[in-house]
Amino acid sequence: MNLCIDQGNSSTKVGVFNQNNLIESFTFTTLNKNDISSLINKFDINACILSSVIIENEKLNIWLTKNTNHFINLSHNTPVPITNLYKTPESLGKDRLAAVIGASFLKPETDLLIIDAGTAITYDFIDSNNNYHGGNIAPGLDLRLRSLHEFTKKLPLVSVTTDQPFLGNDTNSALVSGAVYGIVFEIDGYINTLKIKYPQLSTFLTGGSIFYFDNKLKNAIFADKNLVLIGLNRILQYNV
């Protein structure tokens, strides 16, 4: 049994895998050693991988090393089952790398665009020969709405709903629809542009905000909220 921990900016997702099968997943506001300990005991965890985009907790790393047979603290030095062509691998987000590996595991030998819609929206491309070329980073939905509020004098900070008109009929709906459909057109634009060179391109969409966009896109996509966890499990298996 494998334990995969994805520590992001706003929450931590944890997945328990039996080989390639995701048995259970959990989301925590903060990464607590007691929560992890209970999962290790409950599922008889053998190996664990931690991916963190925030400041490392050295005490937690030491504890995980002592309490599992195999522990990997994911870094740019960790061997991975793809060819990474990124010029600065040490600055590449670990969640970006894991999502790419997860997508290439689910759909091998395919040109893939992986879109992770979270605090930021990341666009990453891996070709059918398993070469990861890199990608782009853009503001996420909440960041766009917050910046419109904070950098203007009168625009309010609005909450997002899933049912938005294409054109807003008041200021609140205009802000939300502008942000949501701006991202929709952005995603479709990336897909259409890459398809010119890679006509067999497939697209994966993951992240906490996917449900705002997945049913509005013109292009077909694969939506998988656990893509990063699947990638972490693949990295763990590759090393252990």
C-alpha cells in the first residue's frame, strides 16, 4: 500500500493506493502528523511520497522516513519515468510534474496537454515520446476576481457560482462571467493552437476549479481531480 501526499498552497490532498488503484483520498486544511499516522496504521502503508509546494517541514520528513519502509520527498533530483526538458527543473512545481506523469501513465504514447486549474492555472505539454517540454502559468479564477477587487476602487469581491450567464447582467455577474469565460476561451485557445502541430492531442483537466469550466469547453477533455496523486503514485512505484 502506498501513501501519496500532495501539499498545496491552500490544502493537502492524500491518496492511498494499492498498486495502481486509488483506494481512498482525503483532503486536509493543514498537514497534521497525527492524521498521517492514523492513515499509515489503518492501511498498513509500506511506501510514501510527499510533494510540497510550500516550505519544507524537516521534522515531518524525518518522521515519515522512520515510520515507512520507503519514503521519497519529491525534488528535481528524484528519478521520474519521463524525459524532463525544462531548463530549470529545480524551479518546476512538483504538482505540475506529478500531473504530467499521471496523465502520461493514464494515456501513454500520446501528445498531451495537462491543465491544472487551482490557485494558478498551469498548462503543461508532454509529447507521445514521453518528452516533457514545459508550459505556462496563468492566474486562477480566485486570483483574477481578487485582483479586480484589490486593484480598482469600486469593483466588489464576488463569489463564484457554477451557473453563470455568458454575458453578465449586473456588475457581480459581469465579474464572474468575465473571469470564468475568459479562462474557458484561454483553455480552448491553448488546445486549438497545440492541435495545429499535434493534431492527435488529448487534454487532461484537473485541479480544484475544474467544475467551473469542464462543461463549457468546445474541446473534448479528460477531467480527473486526482491526476497529481496518480502521478505521485507512479513516481513512487518507479523508484521503489
